[in-house]
Amino acid sequence: MREYQCDNCSEPIATSERICPSCGYPQRGDKSEKIRYNTKLMRVKDLVEDSEKSIKGILSFAIIFFFMAFVVFLFSVLFKENHYSGALVYLACGIIYYLLNRIGSKSSYLMAVLAFFFYLGHTIFEFSNNMFLQSPVELDKSFTESRGATLFFALIPFAYMLFRVALMIVSAKYFWTEMKLKRYGKLVEHVRSSGGQ
């Protein structure tokens, strides 16, 4: 069987093939088909770039939850309040997001799906068990005399809610990006194997 090189990816392709089996390029397509292919290729490259950013983003989730665990633990120790269960939940979330980041180096699709549903799961668990971050100490009178300190601690729940909404939007975006990439199959493999070139 005679072969020649694909005009797009330079892989060998049989003369009987109309579309390259490696990258999907329409070898014998007209100008409009090739324009459509290149438009789709640029779209896939953008999605793959977003997907690679999401792997780093999941690591930032882990860092944030580790930090939250440390802060809640510190407040529990300093003010002798029992918020240790909350600190453990945040620590567990941080560990799981770190593991999801490691999974992402092998399969960003699996990572995004697991991260999205894990986020929903631990959010429902925290709120149903009243474990969401609140002002972590009951301030004594001497402490509340400072308006700045009172305002700071009053804003903790509000800031935490904003953080969780932002986290939900970001995790949903990762999930949606991977769902869209799933539709492009071999073209995604081609873009990733060629390093986005």
C-alpha cells in the first residue's frame, strides 16, 4: 500500500485515506474544510492550555485548604476553642486535592471529574454538619473593644463564603473544559503529543 506524509502532522498516511488517522486533517478536503479544521484546531489548543492550567489550579486548592487547616488549628490552640474537627476536615480536603493534582499529570479528565464531584461532596458534608468556617473564637470583652478586630472576625464567614463560591466556579470550569475536550478525541491527542505546536 502506497503512503505519503500528512500535510499537517507529517505522519505516514495511505493514499486511499481522505482524512489523516493521526490528527484528523482533511488531506483531500477543499479550502473551506481545511479552514474549519484549523479553526477547530485552534479551539482545541486553547482548551488543552486551559486543561493544563487546571492541573496547577487543583494544586492551589490543596494549598488553600492546608492553610485553612493551619489557621483553624492555630485559633483552636490560642483561644482554647474546640475547632479541631474543622481543621481535620480542611487537612483531609487539602490532601485529597493534592492527590487529585498528581492524578492530573496522568489524566486531566479524570482529575477534573473527581475534583468537581469531590468539591460538591465535601461542601454538602461541611454545611450539613455545620462545619463551614465561622468566626473561630468567641471574643472576650477586652478583645471586642477593638473595632478593627471585631470587624475582622465578623468578616471571616463572609470572606469564606466568597471563597467557596469562587472555588465552585473554578472547579465547574475545569469540569466543563474536560467535557468539551472529550468530544474532540484524536485531535486532543495530536495537540498534546505535539506539545501544542
